[in-house]
Amino acid sequence: MLYVFCRRDHAKCEFSIYDVFAIDILMSTGNGQAKEKDTRTTIFKRTENTYNLKMKASRVFLNEVSNKYTSMPFTLRLFQDEKKAKMGLVECLKHGLVEPFSVFWEKEGEYVAQFKFTLLLMPNGGCRITEGPFDPEVIQSEYSIQDEEIKALLATSTDEKVLQEKKEQAMSEANKAIEALLKKGSTSEK
């Protein structure tokens, strides 16, 4: 049995062509109640937040992160002085300047898998620009989309050319139907 986690704290949004999204998929063989434990993580990512740091070690740490890694994930082992990096990390975490990549746990004997990738919405559909070891053919779930309207909506193209061609085709068919009705009406009057 496979459960997929969905956070409920999301807001409605509209998608448009050339939008970029970071997709984070978390799956479990357990009951779907994955939690963060007190497991120490050593992989972090810089956020867009700003704050005037008080400690010199924190400022040096954040400067090195900003220069070397920008918005990419990094590990503390990459720093020359790991002890000072840990010291600077504490204040940066406290003020939200960096965020940890958390480790999620289930009950004992259950497994949690997490897949992250970046998705671009292109005119011809979605395009994954960062690939991981995710193979959707291997994953099976007891849940699926049942509503036919939603399935049809997911199958539609976001390509403006395709949408324009469909619109023109529908207008052409409507014009032909109107012409046929007009011909039929004019022949019945005679």
C-alpha cells in the first residue's frame, strides 16, 4: 500500500506558460503519517530571506554560502572549518536564512521515499529540467482520478497554437453547419 502526502497549507494559483515549479513528492509504505524526528541533517539550502546577523561566524558562513552555492543545496562537510560553519549555521537557521532538507520517518519497518525535481511549463507541455531516479511506472497507488472532466482537463494541451487551431476548426465546423442550414432553409422556401 502506498500513501502520498499532501500539505493542506497551499493557496489557489493559476498556471501559465513558462512558469517554473519545484515539485517535491513524498511517498510512504506506511499509513501516510511521516514525521520529522530529531535526526540531524547536514544538507541545507539558502532562502531569499534577509537579516542582519550578529555573530561574525554567522556572517562569514552566510557569505560563503551566498558566494559558493547561491540557491543550490550544500552540505556542512564542504566547508574548510566545519566547526565554525556549524556555529554560524545556528543563527542562520534561527532567522530563516537557510533551511534544512529534513529527513522524514514512518513507523519501524516502513519506508519513506522523497523525489524532487524542477518543472517548466512550456507551450508543448511540462518539461522536467532536473531528473532524479523517479520512475512512475514502478509506483502503484490505490488512488486515481475518477472524475472524467478532470481527466479531460489534464489531457488538454497548453500550447497556444494547438488551442488556436482547435478554435479555428470549431469555428469552421460551426460555419459549415450554419451554411448547411441556410441552404436547407432557402431550398424549402422555393
